[in-house]
Amino acid sequence: MAYNTSDYRRFSFDNFDVRSLGRHAAAFAGAVAMILFFSAATVAEGVEVAGDDDGKRVSIKVDNMTMDDVLEELQKRYGFAIEGLSNAQSDEFSEVLGGSLDDVLERLLRNWNHMIVHSAKSRAGILKVMILNSDYGAASPDESSDSESHRIEPVDSGEPGN
């Protein structure tokens, strides 16, 4: 059987024309480059939250985000309320944490006065996160207030020994 060498340019395999191989390769390489470029930009800044819906095992990767953005992402995922979110303003930070949702929240909020309200009725065991203020330690009492006015006096129950 003799082959005509001038027909190699018209060879097609499953409707794929060899002549268009260069164009397809260039288009594919361009698409891959764009996907890598845009996915790198998305991964460079963000919050990745993984784990159980019940909050027993949580993994969080923070990359160049502020604390309020991180807490909002956790709120969306686990459905707890947040009060005082404006008190959790911070610079962007990066961190990787793992553990229970309670452990992760405690470590994230270690620099803020906060309370975590637990409830067995909530999806992840946490009903509410309250950020009281953005300072270390408790707020100092007003110096002009009289400390004696806040004193609690014992109540006489009328029983002997009290």
C-alpha cells in the first residue's frame, strides 16, 4: 500500500485537524495561565474554613484578612450571632488554626475582651460571640464614681449563725 506524503496535512483523527494543533495548544496554554493567575489571586487573600458542621473539628487558614472578616466567615459557616464586631478591627494577618470551633474562636479572640455564649440548641454549640471592646483587660471604672456605693451588704436571714 502506498501513502501519498502530501496528504499528511489533511490527516484528521476524530474530527481533529492536525493543522489546528498549534492554535489549540496556544489557546489551552493561555487558558491555563489565566486560571493560575486568577486562582493565585483568590488564594493569596482569603479565609478557608473546613471541618464538621457541628464545630467539633475545624480547620481555618487565614491569609491577609482582618479579624472582622474572619469572624464573619465563621459566622456564615456555623450560624452563630456576633455582637460588637466593630470592636474587632485589626490589621490584616495570616494564621492557620485547628481544633474545635470554641478553641479556634478563643485563639482568634485572645487579644480582645470577649464572651462566647454556648447553647446545645445551636448548630455548632455556640449561640453568640460578644466582643466587648478592643483593649487588653477590662475597662477601668470611672475614677469619679464612689466605690462604696457599689458595695454589697450581707443580708440577715434571721437564723442563728448568720
